[in-house]
Amino acid sequence: MGASKGLHVAVVGLGFGAEFVPIYLDHPDVRAVTICDQDGARLSRIGDRFGVRRRMADIEQVIASAEIDAVHLVSGIPDHARQAVAVLGSGKHCASTVPMATSIADLQAIIAAQRSSGRNYMMMETAVYTRQFLYAQELKAQGAFGRIQFLRGAHYQDMERWPPYWAGLPPMWYATHAIAPLLALAGTRAAQVHCLGSGQMRPELREPYGNPYPIETALYRLAEPGLAAEVTRSLFHCARPYMESFAIYGEDACYEWQMENEDPLLFQMSPVRPGDKRAVTVERPAPPDHADLLPPAVGRYTRRFVYGEDERHLSFEQGGGHHGSHPHLVHEFVRSIVERRRPRVDAITAANWTAAGICAHESAMAGGALVAIPSFD
């Protein structure tokens, strides 16, 4: 395919997916963009807005096209696995919004398709490209935390006005925004989980997936010896505004990002000395924007968004614009193809992060029983 002359990328799904269209259009390694959506009015509106002539009404047209090099799936959760396998099977690179899939069998199918095709698969996990995460990653690289002792993540979101497939979705099936930062910072995977469901779901929300829990909380034993993490996820019946959060607790410093609209807290302690109390400092450092890591043409999109007062999408609006992550995701996906290397959140990493949530819900449905999480390495 034409990676050396620039990629032809298709964006499938133009609800939240519209946010990515101008970033691909402006990326220096992308020569052409096709947009695809079954909603004809939306396809026309987005195409006209960004001047995209190449338009397709069905993903089957995208898959059949010999001109398209890579596909970014921004479709509904039930379609992710089937579409990813089809895209990879057609010889195209595939990026997909989260989660990778909702069953272990589907995770394995995507990995098999990726290996068989030799093409790239990347899960577009916003949480590991936010300003808050990139800053925590820098602190870790500097050795600020010392030895990591514990990690905690949470994601609260009300899904009452969302498309029908969200109704009653098991919370931990859509938990990568809370899980991924923890596993990425710890540099390991989750090996075992106990998870408890909590609360009561309305009867009509219990029916689609047989899930009785609006909230689930998991305690993970990580593969790194002696390390544990805790994750809470809610989708319904919780009067809490949107929040993605993560915290890393080290012996020398702790970092907590607990509120969407506030800077993180950084706690630091002086070294342990016999007979002395450890001095504590508390800061709220503003995480720096990292447009400098991107080509100038797309770096501006860390703060410039498609959605505004005249046109909104709940995923973008509730998620605070995902804190500058979108151009980083696009750049990593594109450059991994051009450079012929695995993307940072490749199929194995995506499966490890996603399986942690799938197995957590299995544990919740078994009353908190211990569930081993498979490794996909």
C-alpha cells in the first residue's frame, strides 16, 4: 500500500468520529481521507463541512476498496470485533475506539486477524494520551514516585441518553479509560481480579445483557509481584457528573487526578531518615500541553475541537474533550504504519487492558469470585 506516498485513511462512524476527520486531513503523512456513515444526512453534513469528497454509506464499501490503506473505526461497541476482523482481513490497518471487544473469544479473534494480516491494529485509548497522563508518565520517567505501591482508577458516566446498545451495558466492559492509565504506568498487566457489583438496576436495563449492576468495583492483582490496583466504573443510577480519574501511589510521591476540571494533586515526601518525620509538600501542578510532540499541522488540535455550542456529541462533551489526546492518537496510528512498527496500544496491549474489564464483570456475576485474567503476550 501507499505508505511512502502518504496514507489513505477511512473514518467509519461520524458521531464522535467527526472529531478525527480534520486531524487526518491535516496530518502530513495522510494523502486522502474517506468518510463513512450509514446516516446519509450526517455523512453529507460532515463531508460538506470539511470538504471531503470521498464518501461511503457502508463499511462494506470501505473494506472492498483497494485504495484505502487504513481504517479508523468509531462505530458502536457491538460492531467493534466483527468490523476489526474484517478490516484486517482485507489487508488494511485498523484503529478502533474502545473497547476492543466484549468477550475473550473476540479479543483472540482480533489478535489472530492482526497476526495473519501483518497489518497494524491500534486501540484508540484516549486515557493514555491526556495531558494528565503524559505528565504522570514524565514524573515516573524522572523517578519521582520511587517504587510504585498501589494504583487506583475510576470512571463515572451517565448513559441514559445514549444509543440503545448502551442500555444496561456491564460497567466493566467499558472500563479501559480507568484501567489503561494504571497498567500503562505500572508497565504490567492485570493477572487476577475480584469484583463486586453494587446498586440496583431498573428492570428494563437488566434485560439486554442480564446485568443487574449499575456500578462495579474491582480489585486487581497485577503481574508485577506485590502490586495491586482498584477500579470503579458506573454507567447508570449514580448522581455523579462525568469523571475519569487515576491515581498512582509511590513511596516518594503520589499523584491524584480526581476531578475533570481541576489540576491533579502531587504529594511529595522527603526521604526516610531514622528518627525523623517525613516532610510533605502538596502541589497542584498544571499538566503541560504537549503539542510540541506533534507535527505543527495537527498539534493545534490538542486545544482546537470540532464540537462547540452549535454541534455537540456526548462522548466529547462529557469527556472534557479528552484533554488533548486526539491528535496524539492519530499521529501514533499513522506513524506506526509509516515507520512499519507496532503502535503503542497494539493488539496485545489492547487485549490485556480490555480483558481486565471483561473478567471483572465475570467475577461480579459470580459474587466476587477470583477470576484469572488471560495473558495475550
